[in-house]
Amino acid sequence: MKKLLFLLFCTGLGLPVAGQRWQIDPDGGIAWRPGNDTPHRDHLEMTSEQISTVLRWVVDDRGAFRVERSLIFPLLRVRPNDTHASLMCRVATDIPSLLAVNTSASGFNASALQFERVEKIVIDGTVRVFSQWSFNAVGAGYEEVEHPAPVLAMERTIFPSLTQPALCERYLIRNIGSQTLEISIPEFSQIVTTPSERGITGGYVIRAELLDAGIRILQPGDSTVVDALFRACRVGETLPPADVGAELRSRREFVSAISDKLVLETPDPVVDTEFHYQDPRRLHACSGWRMLLRGYLGQRSGRIRQPFFPNARIRHRESIGTQRIPPLRPFHEC
């Protein structure tokens, strides 16, 4: 992300930037359309009230997207109870690989999605990845095709819940082929329970899951939505009902509120855009993702970026830890 902001800054100054990828998207946000500049890897931090995440992602030389999620839960404390004592884990679960496609009118002979080709990545307060998928043939025993035609378009949207300890992912899948497709969504959950002696309040449960399992029938042009959640809680706690659609609306309303109430206007639209899309991150640590917790607890709080405070007022509530945060030091002293 720092590289991205540097590219935007250099572009605003009219400086030459070799291999520039990111452009201001007319539909909002900043966008990269992969071409001959792959493979490419990057990372992006996103933070909300009860979760921080770092998305470490890559578009490989075949044009496929892969992501590893670093999840930080600052209210779930581990031992020793110091600055870095958040519950943390990395999850690389590949959600599209769990889905299967069946084109057979009788019986059931499904195939995994293959040959992803990323068309565009957009950062607009969420991370959105637009790609197309195809497969060789349904089931075993079919001859392979070197470059099969795409049959599915996918838009995945990744963002943190505004108030819950959850990273949300929404997959909008559309049939762009000429055949009727059956999309199989499995019952899937991935659960880790931490040892109770390592937590300040006992053990914790980290859970990754797909919602609304079943089979969806897609006629040509039809679409469906698949939701995934990555959450954590204390052992014995009940996680609240999941509604990724409502979480996405809340996230977009929050970003829109920032756009309306916290505006930088300069003669340079690149600088304005850089400022605008820095704000939804809300907290940022100079020393990387392991420093994110300091922003919550007010320790070494000079590492908190100024946009946190206007955003807290926009939310009309006192955000976590703000009552403990002393006046900021100049950013260059971090």
C-alpha cells in the first residue's frame, strides 16, 4: 500500500514512474488492470472497531488471484499481555476452490473452477477483484482444452465489519456462457480453538465459514452471491447472526460519510484521491501490521494518523481507546 501511495504522489508531481499500475477509476476508487505487468504482489491494511487485517495478495503469471489474510483481533488478548498481545492468525483459505460447477442435465458430475483471469482490481474502501473463470470439461475422462472459453464472471469484495470482529467476503458470480450451470456451494467451516492458558480471558475460537450452502441454478446471464466470514470470539460466546450484505452496506455508508464530511480539495485530483482513500483505513501504524494494536490502546499513540479523529466524530461515538490517546506527536517522529 505504501508503494501505491508513493506512485500516486509521484504521478501528482509529474515525476516519471516506471511500470505504473494504479489509475484513478472513473467509477470511484483506484484501479489496476493487469496486462504484461504480472506477476505482481502487494499488501493492503484495513481496520475497523474490532478487527484489523492485512491482505497479502498476488496476481500470478497466469493472471490468477491469491490472497492470504492476516487477522488481528485487538480485544481478544493473549499472554504476555503487552503491546502486541492481540489474537493474530493468517488464513489462506481459497474460497473459489471450494465451489464446483455442473453442466450435466442428468446425474451429477461437477468440476472445479479453473483458469482464472483477473480483469481489474479496485480499492475504494473495500477491495474488489473482477475476474473470469473457465474449466476444461466436467468430470474425469474428458480431453483437456488449452484455452477454454470463460463461463463465469466473479466479483469478490473483501472488507472488515464496521463493528464486529469479522472479515467479510462477498462473491458475486454470473453465468457468462451459453449453458445452464449448477453452482455447488459446500457446507464449510474451518475452526481453530486456542489453548485456554494462553489467553487473558481463556481460549478463543477462530472460525472461517461459507454461508448458505446448497446448489444454485444459473441460466445464461443469471447471477448469485456466495458469502464467507472470518471471525473470532471467546470460547463459550455466541457469534451474532451473519449478514454480509448489511455489513457491506454499512461499510459503503461509512466511506460515503467520510467523502461528504472530510474532503481535501486541491488543484491536483491525484492528491485529493490519495487523501480520500487513506481515510477509510482509519488507523495505520508506521512500523507495519504488528503495530496496529498500539492505535487501539493508545500506547505510543503518535503512530496514529490524523484521519482517525474526524472519522470517530463521523461515527457519532467514542471509538475504542480514544479516551486514552494523548495529543499526537508530529508524524515524522514516529
